[in-house]
Amino acid sequence: ARTIQRSIENGLRLGKSLEHFYGLERLLKAVKVKAHDLSGTIVVNSEGKIIAQVINPGVGVPPLNFSLARKSGSDEAFVRKKYQEYFWIFVPLNYKGKKIVGIAGVSFPVSIVNKKLKYFVKIHLILLGVIFGAGVLLFSVIYSLTEKSFEIDLSSGQTLKKHLIHTLLLFMIVQCAYAGFSMWQFKKLYMEISRDKALRLGHDVQADVENLLDKGISLRKMRNMDKWIGYLLEAAPEVDHIAVIDASLNLLYVAGNTKHFNGFEKAPVSSEFEIRLPLTGQNQLRGLLIIHLSRDRLHKVLWALILDIITVIGISFLFVFELLVFYRVVLFKKLIGVADLPAKLPSWLRPLAFIFMFATDLPLSFIPLQMKKLYQPLWDLPKELVLGLPISAEMSMAGIAVLISGILIDRIGWRSPCLLGFAIVALGNILSGRSMTPLEFVLARAVVGIGYGLSWMSFQGYVFTHLPQDKQGQGIAQVTAGVIAGSLCGAAVGGILAERIGFAPVFYASTLCITMAIITLAVFYHDTYFTKVSQKTGENNKEEVGSLWAFFKDPSMLGLGLFFSFPTAICTVGFLYYAIPLYLNALKVSQSTIGRTLMLYGVCLIYFGPLLGRYVDKLKDKGPFLMLSGLIGGGALALFYWWQGLLVAVIAVFLFGLATSIGYSAEAAYATSLPVVRKIGINRSMALLRTLQRSGQVIGPIMVGALSAVTGGNTDLGIVIIGWGYLFFILLFALSWIIKPVK
């Protein structure tokens, strides 16, 4: 298709019109003969009229949409369509690079692609089988050698931890082995395709130059050849540069990335990055055409692949790690029973939180896309606002559900609201998959938000009900780690599934996974169903009148809510999920790199949260930890005042994740130590606190957007302003902590 495009556009630049292009059918036949797998070639003008075609019998031409090929001049300016049993690739034909005057297309059978895919899949399945078998064998050997020592010390669990570490290390070895083979095979395939593409380009140049040589035009007198070759290279980023030398080995022309051209070897080279073609005229050798493939392009592509592999390995590691945590929980339950589990194992609820969030966030990556697919004008609202309604509805209803769940947990315990929340989320996902209009989809996501709010607060209710106060920081950190890990894995897996089976089936897959969470809750957590609520969470629940007023008039609680929780929520959503994507997009950072940068925040919460939670629990007063969290978080945002770029964004996201890891567990423990919380009930108090946080989450994007607009669209300046504001609020929190210390 590119060969046809180049040949026609060269003629158009010389003043020819597409409708009167002499030799067009001969050109199409020549291209079809060279690429023997092609089943057809075609040229169509801007009115949809076929100008020339060379097509095998029985091959149909799909309806053409010229708007699909607007990005003229870039390597990605093509449209791929499957029609009947053939693939068609169309490229735009531009008149002097200004307007599209037609489309050139080539077709080839689907069976060719399927054949190559089957071979590729076969090779990888064999490799997976070999690596998996070797991994199982190695695991069996390790287990047989350490079987006698597999007795768990209940006080430390060190033996079990060793087995978990061995399993994770083995998993990483297997993953890295497979990744290494994939890298090698990808490089081999990339070089084969690149050399083939470079050869086709070289043969085109060779044919045109030799045609001029046969007419008696000297190689030295071919004016602007470097510009002509440079134009051809625009569609071949795999080629670094092309040089033309004469028979005496003198350099005549060079085009492309000339800064990498350091001359040429007079002797033939065997490098896989270089191709040499002879230039003959009137049966004599007149020169050489030297094509050099781009090493920078290869390194760039390989680096992108490495980052993708690291991302996949990271997600797989999270999944396996959570499965091992679940295995550890089940093993502990069998050995020591349920009665002592909360005190001995703060991670008891983490597997359930992981399964639930994995299921809930399967559709997370395409909610706006599904709304765009269903879009119809709604209440005369702008389209951009309508596309955001499903997420807004989900967050708003989650905030309301959090308030309700706090009261329910205080009255009937954590498990019933949790089951109810699971069921409501499952119902909401079924409704999401069946939605046919925007309003139906918005209401379906609102239902999901209700279930999410009930379940999330139920997890925290378990921590405050069943864990002693000196373990609550670890408990919250473990639950949060399970939630974040489930969200990361769910969003990644859901995106992959949606690409292959569509959006609606993923909603049903989410419902199926929610059913697994319900079964897990019923089977593994049934022993806690009738556990009575601890007296510390509800000793004064009878005093309901004025409880809200008591909550908001308490100086310590007000300081925590308004000066820490509320601004932290504003910064979390405003900075992470609004400002960072816009900031990095403005820097031309790829979408996958933006996703990996945001994943860093979740990884911090998963691994640093539980670790730091232990140290938080050791200090009786959690106020200093909250101030440390605020200083690190505010400082992370203030970095943009001095530095700019991707690296600064990565460091800021990491530091903010570290700050949240410290603050989240300390915040809950600090709140439960306040007298007013014990007075009106822990679960009800935490529900009020989380509702305040939800308000901050809603305000965050609006505030950062408004600040960016006021400062002339400078997202980084908006980040700096909320960063300094956050530090100011942390100072106010410190004053409230000093004036009214925790008793």
C-alpha cells in the first residue's frame, strides 16, 4: 500500500491528476506480482469512484470511509478492515501533502494471518509447558527437601514465610524466563519485518534509479535525490538512513538521520542492520544503495516492550502474592481456629477485600468508553459532562452508602452489610451490561456505588470490631493493600478482556467474580457471622440524639476531619487521577507510561502500607505520623515548583504513595482513640469521616481544574498551589493536635 501511495503521490506532485494518472493499472499489477500474497489492489478517488483495480475473482471491496485516514504523512496513517475472508489496508493519497484526493488499498486472505498466529501461539504454548513443568519440578524438589521443617511457629510464622518467599521467588524465575524468550523472539521477528520493509523500499528506490541510469542520466546528476529519498523514509521509521555511492565508492547522497552516518565500510558488511543493493545502468555497475536500519528505533520498541513485560509481571506477582496470603489465612484458620485469628493475623480479611475489588474493578478502565458507545443527548448537558456521569453517580452513591453502612454495622455487625453490598454490586454490573441508553447506564453505576460503599465500610467495620486497638493500624493497612491490589489486577485484566470480548461481557464476568466473593465470605468467614459487636464500638449507641453535633463540635475530630482527611482526599483525587494524567499527556508521555506511573501509588499502598502500619501501632499517639504523612505528601506536590518532567512526576507519585501508606493506617487509629468516637460509636464515626473524604474526592478535580484555568492552563502550577495549601492545612492540624492532645 505504501509503494502505491509513494508512486502516485510522486506523480501528483508533478501535476498529474488521479483520474488521468497514466499507468495506474500497470502499477497495481506490479505491486500485486511483487507481493504474491496479495489478493487485490485498488485506487479510489475522494468521491468513492474506483479509478483502477487488480483484484482476484471473489474478493469483495468494503464500503470506504475516508474520514478514517486523516492523519496523512505519519506511519500510523492507515485503516485496517476485515471484509468477508480478507483483510484490507487503506492509505490516504495526498495532493502535495495538503488534502486527501483518494485512497489506495491492498487486500490479503485472513488465512495467512491465522496461519502465522497459530504458529506463534503453538511455539509459546510449548514454551509455557516446558517452563511450567520445570517450575513444578523445581518446586517439588524444594518442598521435598524442606518438608520436615514445614511446621509453623504460631508466634512468628517464620517457617511459613520462608515457604511463601520460596514460592514467590520460583514464580519470578519462571516469569523472567518466559519474558526473556518473548523478548528474544520479538527482536527476531522485528528485525525480520524491518529488513523486509527496508528491502521493499530499497528495491523501489533501486528500480527508479536504474530506470534513469538506463536512460543515460549520470548518477551524479540526479538532482534532489537526497530529498526524494528523505520523503520515502517518512513512511519507514525502521530505516535510519540511506546512502548512495558511485562505482568509485565516493559518497553522493545521504538522507534520513544523517547524524548517525559516519561514512561507510568499503568492504561488504555482515551486520543485520545494513543492506547493500547494486545500482546498474546499461549493464554496468554504477554504484551502491546502502540502507541502514535504525538501532534507536529498535531500542525504543524493545524498551516499551520491557516496560510492558515488567507491568505484566508486576500484576501477576500481585495476583500470586494475594493467593499466597489467602493460603496462609486458610492454613492459620485450620491450625489455631477463628477465635484467636483477629489478634494473631491482621491480614485475615485481606483476601476477601482482594477478590471483591478484583471483581468490582474489572470494568474500571472502560466505563467512560461504554458511556461514549451508548451516548445520546441527555438533559441538554454537554457531551463531556454526560460521559463523566457514570463515575460521578457511582462516587456519590458510594458516599451515601458509607453513611448508612456505619449505622448498620454498629447495629448488626459487619458481615450482613458486606453480603448485601456484594449482592448489590453484582446486580449493578448485570444492569450495566444490559444498559441500552445513557440514563440506564448511569443508574446501573449508581447501584454499583451503593454496593461498593456498603462493602468497603464493612471491611473497616470488621477491623474496628474484631481487632484490638494496637492491631487496628495493621488491619486497616492490610485491608487497604488487598483493595488496591485487587483494583490494579482487576483493571488490567478487565482491559485485556474488553479488548477481546467487548465491554458488556466483562460486566457479566465481574458479576461471576462477585459470586466467588460471596461464596468465599460464606465459606471462610461464616464463623464471625454471629460475633457480637465489641462494646468499645457501641457502648453509647443509645445516645443517638446529638451524635452528629457531638462529632463535628469536638476540636480533635474537627482537626482530623477538616485539616487532614478532607485536604488529603482533595490532593489524592485532584493530583493523582486528574492532574497527573493531564500533565504527563501534555509532555507527550504515552498512555501506558501514564498508567504505570499511577500504578506506583497503588504498589506503595500494597507493600509499604502493611509494613509501616506495624510501626504506627507501636506509638500510642498517632498524631506525629499524620503530620509526617502530610509533610511528605505536600512536599511531593511542591516539587513541581522547582523541577519539571516525567521523572519529577514519578518521584512525586511515589512520595505521595508513601505518605498515604503512613497516613491511612495512622488516621484510623488516631480517630478511634478520640473520646468522641468512643462516645458515638466507632463505625458511625468512621462512616462520617469517610463521607467527609468522599466530599474532598469530588472537589479535588474541580479545584485543580479551576486553579489550572486561572493560571492559564498550567497544570503544574495548579499542583503546586494545592501542595502549598495542603502543607498549610497540615500546620493547622498540628496546632489542633497540640492544643487538644489525644487523651
